[in-house]
Amino acid sequence: MKEIKRGEIEFLDAEFKYPSRSLKILDKLNLKISVSSKIALVGHSGCGKSTTANLLLRLYELTGGKLLIDGIDIKDYNIRELRKQIGIVMQEPLLFNATIKENILYGNENADDTKVR
């Protein structure tokens, strides 16, 4: 599996639609985010901001086009290592179907009980 070296992100004709919807959330999105850039995704409800972030975390897969990191398809990266290298602050908290402790430990598996508290 590949390792992220620089962190340049590029969406190429990216498309996404949820299986339960007929409407495309992303339709031919082309976006290049340079290394060390700070960006904000701004728009009305339902325009694809959270979906775009979730695609970067591979919580969803594109239904068309490509998502590249350092010119390499995101599918070629180890998903666990990929998520360790991406920091996103979401508007809505995301909890996995696990205990609160397990959710906290997801960010640092080696934390002891003191750090978890």
C-alpha cells in the first residue's frame, strides 16, 4: 500500500450519489487542494460539503471520476493509515457503533484510562 508523502488532494470529474437517492450530490467536481492549504467548504444544506469530507476519509466511495492524493488514487492507500493522516472538524459529531471509550480510543489506540477521561 502507498504512503501519503505531501498531501495534495485532487478531485477529477468526481461524482457521488447515495444509493437511496437519484440526485447526484457531486457532479463532475474538479478541485485541487495544494499542500499546506487551508480551505473551507461553504454552501447551503445538502450541497455536498460533508459528503466531500467523508469521501476523503473513505467513509463513502465515488460513483464516478477520481479522487487522488499526491497523484495516486485514494483506493491505493491503506484506509487506516489514510485516516490517521487526515484531520477534519465536522459540524455534526460522528460516533461509531461502539462504546464511548472505543470511539475515543479510535484516535489514539494506546491511550490509557487517564488520557481517555
